[in-house]
Amino acid sequence: MDEREPRFLADAGACVEQVLSHVGRRIVLCLPIGAGKPMALANEFWRRAVADPSIELLILTGLTLRRPRGRSELERRLVEPMAERVFAGGPDPEWTDPLAAGKVPSNVRIQEFFLEPGAWLHSPQAQQWYASINYTHVARTVLAAGANVIAQQIALRPGPGGGSASLGTNPDVTVDLLPVLAGRRRAGEKVAAIGQVNGYMPFMFGAAEVPASAFDFIVDDPRGHHELFSPPNLPISTADHCIALANSMLIRDGGTIQIGIGELGDAIVHSMTLRHRENGAWRRALADTGLGPRFGGVQAALGGDGPFEHGLYAVTEMFVDGFLDLYHEGILKRRVEPDGVLLHGAFMLGPQAFYRELREMPDARRALFAMMPVSFTNELLGPGWDRKLAQRRDARFMNTTMMVTLGGALVSDGLADGRVVSGVGGQYNFVAQAHQLPGGRSLIAVRATRDNHGSVESNIRYSYGSTTIPRHLRDVVLTEYGIADIRGLADDEVAQRLLAIADSRFQPSLLAEAQRAGKLPASYRIPDQHRNNFPAALERALAPHRAAGFFGELPYGTDLTAEEIRLARGLRRLKARAQTWPGRLAIAARMLRPLPRDPALAPLFERMQLAQPRSLRERLLRRVVAAAI
């Protein structure tokens, strides 16, 4: 790093003006993914380029998050107050609305390597500008694109030479970019590294801690001090709980884990905790769901059935709040040499309580969770190969996919027509790493079915017109109905094992497709023990365990209210029913009935600002809410 003090500024606009004067009118701006984006600065660059066509602005980033919005009036009444209360108080990116409308000016381009899942399917500009890049190749790619400005949110501690800074939630790519920019600066190139101070950013250690002199500019603008983007915990479905139960069978005590964000990640933490704290109850749940009797062999080969006496270490692309829960439960406790940490992570995302707990931790405890670049967490090649092999023993890298084919290919990021749902991110990196590590396995979770415009479809397909992970890298696939260990198997064995964990409503047609293609003999029959894969069977199996206090919808709480959860679920069901003519007719019939005199509806009407309807339209909206519930 350069031994010089950065320029401190109190206004994002003044910083952008100085950067334009220093670097020039062509700005290739690299921003981190997710919570680390410095939106006060990024929006200033956007405004300048929109107002001045002589400025050429290319934004290179990923996972640009914004507060959710409703499309219909009912959705807006539900979502917008919730978003104001629950999500971060910082500004939204000002380019997302023009991008959605296809109205980004010709002198601006926004190129992302990972899209907010499902948010940009209908935006031609976003689809055209998307770049499919492995996470570990992002630094290389943005440098090749001529990145001359990098900017992100930081935590700052004053001291000599400007003090020390932490990249906080996002050392993932920036750690590798800063020294390259420093070299370009010394070579006489016009570049700028900018840190936007945010008092809500946890001061994380590991590679995230850098001298303040790594930055040319440090901006401490009041607009930059706000809660970090913080999606709330959502209710966990029965399917996710059962996938998590299967997952918890495959984790080796003394081993290594990666888990992700969302309901499935929370469910995995819950099942691991049950195995550790309530081992008898966990075993009974495995028996009642049929997971233990049907897949005990793969459990014995790959996993375990006892508490985590030696504990686990985590090396993960995303550091989520579930890891803190595992730490508090005494599961995440295996410290690795030489730094003695419990977790190496590349970026962070979670609810507000997650960031708050990290901020309030003593430094020594927070240092147990070391933040690193993706070149460390997602990759084995490079410096420290031997150390990584020693640390990452019995690794279980858990990821999700949208669909899996009977050949074992994973469909995680795109649709058959070429549109991108999200991105490959680091999934390939961890699948490849699982194959390279002695004892390593890739555990890919897929829900057996999905709702598509009111009809149920199988997520296990014979084939599909898009692939994220090719079938020669197949490993372990999990659905709510069980485990398919398909690494290195012949095609007929792969198809048989995947059919065994498919929803039984779709098993006959999938089997017929495989037989027509010659991948299974005409005489093959799915074993009887795998032909009761129905959602109702899982509901019955978990019912007594839920009565005992396990497998709840929100085992770790949520920032959402009970009314918001109930309304969201009801409106989602209503929207699904409205996709078919029978569903529309049923909704119309319900709307014609008298409004139910149910006192439980009163708080829901109150939450939707419909307790005292002021117009015919609001009276109709009350009826829609009642129909949804």
C-alpha cells in the first residue's frame, strides 16, 4: 500500500467532483456486491453522468439490492411500510428504475455479474449487460475492463497516517483490487480508491483490515451513515426443513461447512442444532420422515449421527447470521491454524440484529470471524494451498439450485430461453473445490417441485436448455424426500437415485422419459420405499415434532410481524390462484359472499390501512384481503 494520507471529505458530491477532475470523464466504477455498496457516492456518479453526456460511466458490480416494492395497490400497502421499517435506511440505487424501464442513457452502462434473483427477467438492458463470471474471476475481469475507480463502504478507526480501515462486509474483491490500483498509481495512471465511512459497518478483521492510506479519498458524509441492507428472516417451509434434516445427516464432526442465506440456511442451522442439542429428537425425526431408514447408508458413508463434540470450522463465500447461531450453540468451535479463527468469509449479508451483534462484540471475539477475499475462500489454487487442505478437512459445501436433470446437471442461474435469473456466483468454485479436497463433498439442495402460475411442476427434469454446473461435476443432490449421492456413477444409476427423491406425482413421467431415451431399461421400476414422496406425508411426519417445539416456521425470529407474514402468505396464494380460470372463478365467488365477521381479520385490515374504508375501492380491497386470508 502507498504510505500517504488519504484526502478526507465530508460530502459525497465534492468527492465525485475531485475524482472527475483527477481521473477524467471516462469512469469505470467498481462497486462491491450487496451491503457494501456506497450508495451516496454511487448515486452521485450516476447523477453526474445523467446530467452530463460527456461523462462516460461504466458501473461494474453485482447483486444490487433495493428495498422491495409492491406492484399492485394491495402489495404496496403491505410491502412499502414494511420495507421502510425493516430494510436498511440508506438510499436505493437511483439507476434501478431507469434500468427496469430500459431508459438508461447511452453514456451509462451497468454491468453485473450476479443479479438480484428473479428481479431482472423482464429488463432487456439488464439481461444484455449481464456478464457470466465466476466470483473468483471478477477482480481479473474488472481490471481488464479498465476499472479506474473503486468505492465501497468502510469502518474507520482514526490514527497515525489516517488510521486503519475495515472493508467490513465486503473484502471479497476489493482486497485483491487495492494493491493493483496502488501499482497503477505508482506507474503514473490516474486512478482513485474511495472509502465511504458508515458508522453502522462492523470493523471486521482478517484481510478486511487495511491502512486508511490504501484509499485516495475517504468520505464521511452523513448520508453514508445508515443501517446496512438487512433482509429479514422468512418463514421456513416443511420442504426446507426436510431438506435441512437430510443435510444434517451428511456433516462430519470435526469437519468444514459452508451454508447460505435464506430460509433453507436457517433450516440447516436448526437441524444441525437439533442433532447437537436434542439428538434423540433428531433421530426420531429422521425415522418419522423416512430419511433415516431410506438413506442410512449414505449417512454412514459421508456423515454422522452424533453431537458435534469436536465442532466445525466454516469457510464460506457468504457469512450469514446462521454461523453466529452455530457459534452460540457450541457447534462452530473448531479453530484452524495458523490464525486460530472459526470462520473465513468473503462477504456478509443478514438481518439488522446480525450486524448489530458483530458491532457490539469485543475485538478479540469478532476476530474469530475473519473476512477474506474470494481468492482465498472460494479457491484452493494460489498461496497457502497446503494450509487450505489442512483447514478444510471433510468439507461440506452447501448450495442451492433451481432444477436438476436426470443426468445430474444443475440449473442454478438461467432459463432455457437464455434469460438470467441470478448468476453463477461462487457455485462452480465450491463444486470444483469439493471435488479437489480430500473428503470434500458438494451438497446441492433443490426443492422437488415449484409453483408455476398456479400449477405444480417438478424441479427434477429429464433435461433442460440451460446448465450452470455440468453433469460431469455431479456430486450429492438433496430434496425434501432424500439424498442422491451421484458422484462418479453411471447414467442409469444417476437417474435411479434422482428418481428416488423426486415428487411421486412426477416419477412416472420422468421414468418414462428416461426409458424412451434409453437411459433406463424398460423393465426398471422405482422401489416401493421411494413411491410415497408426497407433501402431505411430510406434513404428517413433522406434525408431532412441531407439537414438541421443533421445526417451527421462525426458529430464529424475524423483523416481520405476524400480520405481515399472514398477509404475505395469503396474497401469494391468491395471486397463484388468479393464474388459472378455475382459480379466478373461485376468487370471484368468494368476493360475492358477505364479508366474514371474523375478529382475526381486524388487525389485518388495520395493517393494510383498510380498517375504515373511505371509498368503494377500499371496500373492494377489504374483500380481496378477506378472500386471500
